[in-house]
Amino acid sequence: MSTQKLNAQGMPEYVMDPADLLDFVLDWTTWLAGDTIATSAWTVPAGITKDSDVNTPTTATIWLRNATLGKRYIVTNHITTAGGRGKDQSIEILCRNQ
């Protein structure tokens, strides 16, 4: 898993190398407040490839690869809960040589 910090807008920010295949995890536990994730879907922009994704009752994970050097990507996870609520959370991926 890649190391995270928060960008200026408070969004989780990660750095990956163009050759990396990395997993990025969103932990929804606090927001869920006892509810659980029923479905999870990811929106991934052009220029980076979603390898796969999976979710548990409280987390959503995506594996990304083939990022383009020097590019920034906003990747968004949309969950629907067992209780019928929906929520989006985005992360920023920066592609740099490491």
C-alpha cells in the first residue's frame, strides 16, 4: 500500500512511480457509523489503469498501474451502504519517479 498525506484541499494524496502496481485503501469506518458497504465503484481517469478493486464491509481498495510520469489523477470511490446511503471520496495520485 502507498503512503498517504493530505493535499491542500484535505484530500488524501499519494505518490506512485510509473512502474508501480499499488493498492489504495479508503477506510469508511468512521463515516459508516455502524452501517456497512453494500457496493463500491471507482471512477478512474484516462492515463492510469485500474487493475482490480475489492471492498469489505468498511473499506474499499483499488489497485492502480501504468500511471504517466508527471501527471496528477483524481480517483473517486462511490459507496452505497446496506442502509441505503451513498457517499463519494476522492484521492489524488501524483506520478513521479521514485
